[in-house]
Amino acid sequence: MKKDAARTEKLAKALKDNLMRRKAQARARGAPGDAVLPSGRGLGTAPQGGLEDQPQKGPNAAKKR
């Protein structure tokens, strides 16, 4: 029984340490200014070269065989 209690305490401490580490990483990733482009527009999709003159298909368009 004593081994189980020690193991449970050890696992609880490891989980708490992991949670604190993950929170710190999330705070570092979410720092303001990371997701802003120099143009001030924020993140988005980049235009793909050569596709400007292609017809636009809707999201539900089925492929023709």
C-alpha cells in the first residue's frame, strides 16, 4: 500500500510540473505581435502563383470524371 501512495504522489507531481511547463510554453507562443505581418493584416493565406486566372470552384463542387 505504501508503494502505491508514493507512486501516486510521484505521478501527481509529474502531472503538475507538466501542466506548468505547458502553460509557460502557451504563454510564450501567445505573446502579442507574433501573429502580425509587417503589413498589419495578420496571418492569412498566401496567394499562389499562376492561379489568378483559374476559375474558382465552390467548396462543394464535385470532381468531374
